[in-house]
Amino acid sequence: MNIAIVGAGIVGVTTAYELARDGHSVSVFEARSSAAEEASFATGALLAPGPLVPWAAPGATQGPSVWGARATLRLGRALSCTDLDWLRRWRRAARAYAHSATPQPPLQALERLARYSHARLHALSDALELQFERSTGMLLLLRTPADATALQPVVQALRDAGTVAHEIDADAARRIEPGLSSETPLAGALHLPGGEAGNCRQFALLLRQAAQQLGAQFHFNTRITALAHTPAGVQVQGEATARRFDAVVLCAGVASAALLRPLGLRLPLVALHGCSISAPLREALHAPHSAVVDARHQASIVRLGQRVRVSGGAELGRRGTDPHGATLRMLYRVLSDWFPGGAQLSGSLQIWRGARPTLPDGPPVVGASGRPGLWLNLGHGASGWALACGSARALADAVAGRAPDVSLDGLDAQRF
């Protein structure tokens, strides 16, 4: 088939590779000048386990104190009706997570897809010999016993799926990560030896090259202004008529909602902005060896080669490109709390703010749209990097009329 893909973030690039690998003629349209320049540019880097990625699912890993002076979710003054509707749905989902002793279906769907995606990423990396910055192992730090209590549904979901997760005390956590400060109170931690982090943009650029070698064509600086169906096609900005294709796959991040609306498809998709600070490694003994997540502040700290990256924050309804001052202060505080002296915080810092395309219940939409010729692979939120490879392989199988190797239950657009 002749297939168009809208969007060249990590989800669009992995989708392009999988479809080209299946023998399709693939054209990727991206408004920016390169792949992975928006939400995939400077992510938190966490790959697995997927449900432990901060903001992967509403209320899944953060404690009950989401609101207030030290809120992790910050509301801007430009809240739209869509933002408010999303917030209502998100709070309802968060309450369901918090008040349930067993994993909720969206969390199970997220865990299932993340596990499959992690395996697919390893298969691709090995087969294509992709070399990118990565580390293994993860520690989820629990500042208080209340943090551990809030985490139990996620821990249960992981264990039900066979993930190795050890609940350890503070001394054991500091033996695993010797650079952890002894001054910051630590009630305990969750150790996941199979956890992993990696450089999302490096992987995306490498896989884009592999897709091009299979014949995929990437059209950068090309904005899609409308989608067509019966027949399927895309309208390129500045062109008089739509370009026709056998199928179109929408992977356009937060821009997807506006493209779907004229087709009668309304998804509660919003831009939940997150931030990261990447700093040169200062002292290896005082920096993390692998991935560390602060459960209370919903922030992650990872080492990527000779850099340390701290990521987190969630901003809704705030326009502009600069991170909120309180979000940056939180990230600096988290890094200083756990790894003081591990990063060089003066000079060549990379401060980034990106819009995560987020649905209120956590999992993305992967599969048929309900409109002929139009397929969806979007709404991965903070988990785009963790879910991309599995989502792309499952979508390619569905397009070919094959049953994917992972269940897509709970990932359909009709759930909204």
C-alpha cells in the first residue's frame, strides 16, 4: 500500500520503519525541519517499566498531594474548555486509581503495551545494531511511607505481569546508587533491575535512517492542514488539492485533535507540557548509574553518556515556550536533594519544555479510527518513548489485517 504518516516524532518514525519493513510505500510529513524535534527531543529518557514513567497514568505513582502550593500539576491562565474537560476526566481517573486496591484496566493496558514495546525496541536495536546512549536498572525513591502506599496498585500491576520489583530500605537503595545523598530523608525504594533508560532522539534519528534505507521518504518543513477519507489523503499547506494515499496514519502529537475534528472525531487530547534540564556530568561518583525516579515530585534523573538529565513537571493551559519558574525550581531541587555535585549546573545547560500529547486515562489510541483509510497512533503522553516501538509494530500488523502480538484492548478511540 501507499501510506502517508503525519508526524515524525518517535512514534511517527517507528511507525514509518515498521510499515516500510512490511513492504509498504511510506511518505512521512513533518512540519518541523527534522525528526524528533518536539515532544521527543529531550524526554525524561525512561523506557521501562512503562507504568512507572512519571505522568504515564493519572494518579498511578504520585501521592495524594497533587494540588496546593507544591503541586506537581500546574494550571495556567489560558485553560480552554478542552483543557477543563480533560482535567475533569483526569481527576476522575486519578481517584479511581487511588481508591482501588487492584490495577485498573487502563493501567493494565499501559503495562501490557509497555512490556511489548520494550521487547520490540531490544529486537530492533539488536537486529539493526543501533548504538545510542542507554542504561539499565531503575530505582523509584519513596520519601515517606505514604509514597509507598500510593504506589501499591502499580507495584501489583507490574508483579502480576511478571516484572521483578524489589521493595528495599534506604540503606539498600544507597548501596545500589552510592551517589544518593545521605542528607535527604528516604523511607525506602522500589528497585527494578530490568528498568531501562535511553536517549530517545538518538534512537529516532538512527531508526529514521533505517526506514529511509527501506524506501521511506521523509518530507520536512511540510505542514498538513487537513485529512481526507474515502479516499484517504492529506492536504499539504500551499497545495491546491489533497494528495491521495491508500491509508493515512496520524502520529501528529497535540496537533492531531484539530486534524480529527472536521472528520467528526473528538478526542480529549491536550498538551501537557513537561520540562528537562540536561547538564554536563561533574563527578561520576556523585551522579546516578542508572535511572532514578522521585515518586513524590514525579521527576526522573538519568545519566546519558557524559550528561545528567533531570525531567518532570506537568503544565496545563500555559502558553509560550519557557518553562514555569516553579517547575524549574522543582527540578533543580530534586537533583540537589538526591545527587548534589553530580552535575555541573553552570555553563552549557540545555533547558527544554515540550508538549506531551496526553489523554486523560493514560494509554494512547492505537488502531483504526472508524473512518475508512485513517489509522491512529497518538496520545502517548509522557510514555511516547516507552511505548513507541510496540505501538508501531501493533499498528503495522493491524493495517495489514493481522492480529498484533499484543492485545489492543483499551487502546481504541471509541473508549471516549
